[in-house]
Amino acid sequence: MDKTYDPKLHEEKIYTLWEKGGYFTPKIDKNKKPFTIIMPPPNANDPLHIGHARFVAVEDVLIRYHRMKGDSTLWLPGADHAGIETQFVFEKRLKEDGKSRFDFDQNTLYQMIWKYVQENKKTMEGQLRILGASCDWTRGKFTLDPDIVKIVYKTFKKLYDNGLVYKGNKLVNYCTYCGTAYSELEVDRVEKNIPLYYVKYSNADGEFITVATTRPETIFADTHLAVNPKDKKRGKLIGTKVLNPLTNEEMEIIGDEFVDPEFGTGIVKLTPAHDFNDFEAAQKHDLPFIVAINQDGKITTIGKKYAGLTVKKAREEVVKDLQEKGSIEKIDENYKTVVGVCYRCKNTIEPMLSTQWFLKVEPLVKTAREAVISGKIKFAAQRFEKTYLHWLDILRDWNISRQIVWGIRMPVWYCSACSQTIVTDGEKPEFCSNCQSADLEQESYTFDTWFSSGQWPFATLQTTQPGDFEYFYPTSVMETAYDILPFWVMRMIMLGLYATGEVPFKEVLIHGLVRDKQGQKISKSKGNVIDPIVMAEKYGSDALRMGIVWGALVENDISLSEDNIRAQRNFANKIWNVARYITTQSIEPRAKSIEKSKDTSKQDDAWIKEELGKTIERTTVLLEDYRLNEAAEEIYDFVWHKLADVYLEKTKDRQSEAQPTLLFALQESLKLLHPFMPFVTETIWQTLKETKGVEGFFEEEALIVAKWPEVV
RNA sequence: GGACAAGUAGCUCAGUUGGUCAGAGCAUUCGGCUUACAUCCGAAAGGUCACAGGUUCGAGCCCUGUCUUGUCCACCA
């Protein structure tokens, strides 16, 4: 054994040993308990980042622990095509080459992205191996695998047939830069300083009222104003008419309680096609929906002289014109308001009237709520239960269609002859079910990525091996970051329950974010990125993983510093040297040894065994409780400060006699530490197996499948 | 405007139902190249556990209020 442990010499070999040994692939055994984690499939558009390393660290600990406990343990890996995310990344690359997505047709673009994603997927899987993920590659799935897609289609058809999916022309959150509609979850709210314009609206008699608005550029499309009917001052305006300051068309003032008399001037201009409040009010009062802004973010032809201008430009022009007419009473330049921006490109989201596919969430929300309240699904950290229920409360019908290329195209066909809509489970119908025409065209929209990944737990297990679904579903733990709780966890629960009648997982373990040394969020722009692969190469995967787990409770954010990782590298070296000492030192009594009393020796032996027992007991309890950081500290403390610092030192002059105890303590320590630091522990195990003089120890063929220690 | 966290040694964090709970790692100081490891060993220093009340025989741990920080939610033009 070398003087220091060098991860580079061992990690790759050890991983190959595991993978070739088939240890990651569980056998379905009715006499054993299954333990299943479906890996949150990393996006196949970028290399892994430090956040991925955290889920690997946490999930692999659980997986290896359960495997050693003897459960039929499945960790199912995957890759996510990550719809808009990937297209966004890919378009950036196109832009670097001076191209855009509009230079290609739908199929060509799809093929190009496909190729790009396949390469990334390979990289990503290689990185998971570097990190030591003991997942079952024979069951690996990709979200665009044909059999997965088939299941997504099936679920969609079922939802459609049950009346839970509908196509509707509604107000949606539309990003004119990404060129697609989103659900409300993809909209970020940011506070912006936007001027509030006070615009005068005159009536035929020359009297005027003032309306406050942040969006003067849509004034030409407005047909109504609104006040609160309970508003004593302005209620009497209801039914009266004023003139549109831009078009001079008559506008009626209606009454609706959504208007806050205290805000602005207590009078609101209604733009039903571009504002959620106004949309609702317009539906109630049967008002017209006039589209003022196109999906390309420019003013429509209705805007006449403003037509074709961007929203920003149009606003300037309109304000200028209104000012010339003397219609602007004042401008509050310091007004701050919250506007929706695209979570991806950060540009302003335009509420737009658009025909999209929606999922009725109400019945799904009901069962999803029930599953958690009844305890069928538990959150390891209870506080997230509240967050989850809150999300369910505010959920609206889910827009599941996206106007992007990269994704699963919706299995919907339109008849060119009679415009019949036909939904299938994937196959193109031969004829129109209504008029028998064969002239059918497929919907160009793709599914929201989360619609398919929401089906991931059952879709994967239904397409891996026969019997998998029956045996491994519902899965044991869903371990993922808190920022995708509403996007993913909530949807998996809703869709899992709908499609299978069972919960997709019994427990949700939420982990926090990885931050930098100062607790700052990690981002490329801040330049504080920690590359997990670089860290693994520098200090070893074990050190990285232990460093991550060590930091804080799983559910809390951790501040990761290189110091932290280095400390764990040192620890890996420590246990390596303990093994080195025990097996390579002369076990003959030292010349200068002092005779110790039998009693003292016995006491020392009993002490280390007792400490070991306590460590095993505590570690096991802590692991069951997902308190990985404490479990890690427990083992660290035993190995370093009890076994090495104390017992090993105390027995130096009687090593021969203490050898069985030393070997036993080392063996059990390796087992305890293995889930956290799999490479160094397995390396030692494999080395010691070959070593003479350790008969009766390290007998299992590999540590990864050695039996978890029990207290004797 | 709500919700949820967190405020404990210089730094990053543990402290599970109130009674060796005042801890760990890193950093610091002092002394050691002791034949497993200098990626090391030995020793030390360092906190009125945000603040103010309260419950209790006893409170970082429970209750009330305040302050600070962070995150999330929210259709007020």
C-alpha cells in the first residue's frame, strides 16, 4: 500500500469492478424488501454541476446503505431531454454561428438537437460514474425513448378521453423571445421601475376622468373602463361613456369589484386580451377581446400607425402622441411594480390570447392533496409539506403545450377537410373519424417537458424489465432539490396517482442548494462555479461526496468550500493509513515494549468494541432518519479519534495480541463508511482480501455487497 | 401583503421530543519530521447560544413580542 491514498490510481478500476460485477443490478426477490430511488434525470444539455453532485452524494448513500442491508435495491438512472432548456442552450450555440432556429424546419432542427443531446448524455453518464453513482445502467432511460413517449401518449389520451384535457383559446403567459407559451410556474416575478401614466379620458361634453396605467401602448385596443360599483365616488360613472384618447371611439364604463378604489385613480382601463384581471372581467361582462400585440411582440395591424412597432417603441410613441394631445395629466416615474418575466430568458412575459392545450388540475389536485394529508406520501422535512399544499392551492389549469421543436410532439391530428381534432395514443390515424379524409396534419406543438417528466416514476418502471413495475413501484424515496418541488414533485404525484392509482413514491427527501464558501448562490456570472468533476479529480470523489454530505442537514443549503473537501481527502487518507498500519506493520512485539497488565489490555479492547457498537447503532439510526451529516460525523469521529488516535496508539506495543480487534474494527468501519466514501473503502477492502494474515476478515467478494454491521 | 427558514466559537454548520448540549470541521496559537499517515501527532485559545419578556426545579431547545438575513408565493391597473 502506498504511503498516501491516491484516488486517481483506484477510482476508475473500482467502478469498473462494481459495474462488471453486476452489483448495481438488483434481482427481483419476493422474499426481500425492494428499495427504489428513481434518479432525477439530469438535463442532457450540459455537463453536471455541483448540484448534481449533491444528489449523487445523498442518493448514493441511501442506495448503498440499503443494498448492504440486503434490500433489493434499485437506483434507476436517466436523462432528461429538458425541452425549452435544451432548445435555449442550443439556440445560443446557433447564434454563435450566426444562425437562428428559423433557418431550419422543424424536423431538421429536431435532428440537430437530438445529435447534440446524445453527445451530452454520454458525457453526463460518464460523470455520474466518476462520482461513483451506483445506479443500474442496464435500466437507464431517456425521456425521449420511444417506449417512454408511448406511455406519455397513453396518459394524454386517457386524460383527453376523460375530459381532463381540453384545447382552449385563453390568456396564457407568452414569451415573445422564446416564442412559446408557458404555464404560470415558468413565470418569475421581479420588481421593476415602470412609469405609471395618468391618462385623461374625456366625454362628449368635454369633462374628463383620469385613468392610471402602466401600459399606454394598448390604449388604442381598449373598449371599456371599469370602476368598483361599491365606490361611492365613482360608482355613478357606471354606464356613462368617454372617448378613447387615441381612437376617439366611445368607451363604456362598467362596474366590477376587482377594481380597487384606493389604487391609482380608482378607474381601470380594460385590455382583456393582455391582462389576466381584465380577461376575467371581460368574460363576465361579455366584452370583446381585441388583440393588440402579436406573438412576435409587436403591435398588430389594429394599431394602425403603431402597427409593427415593438411594445417598448410603441409605448414611447403613444405617450408622445398623448402628450401632444394634452391627454397625459402626469407621469409617476418612480412607480415600482411586479412584472412577470420568462424564467429562462428574463424577458417580460406578455399575457396573450392563444390557443393552447390545458390540463384540468382540480380533480388531480384533490387526490394529490389527499395523498400527503393521509400520510401515504411523507416529506422527510415536514416544512416542505406546507409548501407543497400551498402550491396545490394556487394551481390553475396547466398549459401543457409548448411552441418549441425540442420535445414530444403532441399526438393530435387535424383534418384539413373538416377541421376535426383527433387525439390518438401516438399513431397517426389513417382517416378522419368525421369525414374520412386522409388529409391529416399533426399538431406542431410539443408537450411541456414537465408533463412527461411528471410521469417518470411509472413510465420508467413500466418500460425497463417485466415485473419491475409490480415489484419496485411505488418507489421508496424521491430525492430532489426544493426548487423543483412545484414543477416536478407535485406533477409526479398528480399524474402518478391518476395513471396508476398509486402514489409514485412513499417519501420525499428534499435537499438544499449548494452555495459557495460565503453562502452565495453559485452562478456563472458570479464566477464562483465549483465544478464537481474538477474537485473529484483534485481530491477524489470520496472527498467531494463526504464534503457535500458533511456540510449541513440534507434539506438545508450548504456552503461548500475547497477546505471542506480537502479535509475529507485527508480523512480518506486516514482510513487508508489505518489499514496500512494494521496490515503492513510487523506484528511482532516491539523491543521497547512495556509489559502491560492483562486487565488494562482487556479494558482497552472492550472499550473500542463498545465504541464501535455505539457508532454502528447511532449511524444506523441516523441514516434511517436521513441525518446524513450526523451519520458522517459519527463515523469520522470513531475512525479518526477513537480507532486511530486512541486504540491504535494504545496497542502499538502489543499489536499481535490486538490484531483481531484491530481487524474487526477496521472491517466494520469500512462498512459504515462505504456509503459515504465508496472508492477508498472498496479499494482497501479489495487490497486486504488479497493480504495474508487477515483470514476470517474481509471475506465478502466486494464491500459494496458486504452485510451492513449489526451491534453484537 | 402573506408563507417558510435561519440568526450558536473568526468562518461554515450540528445540537431529534427541555436536564454531561455548550459541540464538529476549517482557520488561529504553542510544541513535535514519534518506524500508519506532516493529507500527520500532542496541547491550547475561542461563544452571556440575535434581543426582551414568560413557562419550568431547570431552556439554544417550549410560549409571546422585537430586530436582522435569506428564500418562496401574491393578477392591484
